[in-house]
Amino acid sequence: MAEFMSVFGLYLGAFFTFSIFSFLYKDNPFYKLAEQVFVGLSAAYWLIYIVYNTLLPNLFTKLVTDFSGNLILLIPAALGVMMLMRLHPKTQWVSRYPIALVIGVSAGISMLRYMKSDLIQQMTATMINPIVPGSLQTTIGNFLLIIGTICGIYFFYFSKKQEGAYAVPSKIGMWFLMVSFGASFGYTVMARISLLIGRLEFLLKDWLHIIN
């Protein structure tokens, strides 16, 4: 029975892999089936994960063991129940309050995090002695970092028309931004290619046994 389920799982994985690849030709029922199964399984997985890794240890277990000492936990529990009110048309207005609270808190935390990582740390990285004795590569990298940061910020300076000599740092900043966007796009493509290689390895190695 275990061997049958293993073989069945391999063929099922191959079927859904080809179903996803079939979208390269055109949209079809096989792709829609695979897509909906993937979304459904993902939603079910994260539901079980949240219940057993968040709700049970952080809410129910603490309330059962020490209810009076963890009364503060009833506030997030009530907010979670209020979010579920969105499922009913007549009470969905109640869910606006916890959603607004979550969005506001998330925006505040993200603002502080990005201010630290994208602003303060970036400014700190440019406040260095760019010349490193005995290391030409590091020296060049430090100069590029400083020039790229300053020119990149200047590119978004719109209070004065950027023409003549004022357009030079703006164009330099534009080139640095394009290189940065290109590197980010290349990283995204590389990640997608890694997923493709994983699927091809599954088909050729685990399913067809063509490669070792």
C-alpha cells in the first residue's frame, strides 16, 4: 500500500506539473484545475499552521493554564472574532475596526523598519573613509557606493529644473537606479529558473528516472 501511494504521488505530481506547464500554450481546464488545487491546499495548510503554531500555544493554552493572568489576550481574540464578522453581509462593518488597527500597526512598524534599513543604514554606510590602503577593489566600491547614493537621491530632486551641469548627477543617478532594478529583476528571474530546474529534475529524475 505504501509503495502504491508513493507511485501514485509521483504520477499525481507529474500530472499537476504538466498541467501548470500547459498554460504556456494557452489557458485551459487542466491549468485552472491545478491552480485551484494549489490555492486550496495552500489556504488549508496555512489555516492548520496558524491554528497549531499561533492560536493554540499563544492563546488557548495560556488561557487554560492561567486565565486570570492572561486576560489581556482576550483583546486580540475579540479582534480576531470581529474580523470573522466580514463573512456575514449584515455584520461585515464590524470587521473594519480590527482591519484598520492591523493596517495602521503594520504601516507604523514597516515605516520604522524601512527607515532604519533604507535610510539610516544607507546614510551610515556612506559616512566612511572611502580610501582603504592596499585594497583598490574596496576603495572603488566605496566611491561607487557614495556616488550612487548621492546621485540616486538627487535624481528625485524636482525643485529645480535639471539641465546643463545640474543634469549630470541626475543622469548618473538614473544609471545607478537602472543597474539596481536590473539586478533585482535578474535575481527574480534566477529564482524562477531555480523553480523550473526543480520541476524538470522531478520529472526526469524522480518520475522518469532518465538522470541520476
